[in-house]
Amino acid sequence: MDKLALGMLSRYLENMTVELQPETGRLAQEEIKLGHARSMDDLVLLAVKTLQDRRTPGQSCETPTPRKPRQNLADFLLDLPFAGSDLDLERHSDNPQSVEL
């Protein structure tokens, strides 16, 4: 987006009203109360800058972050959402029983 278009968009959004879900509003107010932001505008600006900082140079907003391929079930279970759930992934040895033929 060029500077002219960005400036026009900025002026258009300057006095924007945004409706938040009740839980989102509560979380936002909590962050302001904790001093992580001075105002709702400051909080939104901080969130946008954080998202921008996470993107790698040249990565567009539409480009999803590539995920590392999972090699096996253990990788899957050790990654989110299972990470930290203390799953026991040790394979227990089989106890073979003798069978008479």
C-alpha cells in the first residue's frame, strides 16, 4: 500500500467505532488496568505492532506461517495443544507369551 492510500485509510479510520464481544472488552480493560496500555487505542496499536513484528520481512498478511511437518505421532502429541500435558510417550515392552503349536 503506498503512502497516499495509507494516509487516506488512516484519516478514514481515525474516529472508528469498534464493537467488541463482552469477553474481549473485559480482557482489554484488564490489560489497561494492569498498565500494559494507557488506552484502548494504545492497546490496539500495541497489538498491531506485535503482529507486524512477528511477521518475517517480505511476508504478507495473507501468507500463513508455514508449519513444520510432523514426523510422527510423538511429534504431534508433544506439540500444541498437547504440550505440557505430561503425556507418557514411553513405549512399554511387549511381554511375549509362548504358544504351543
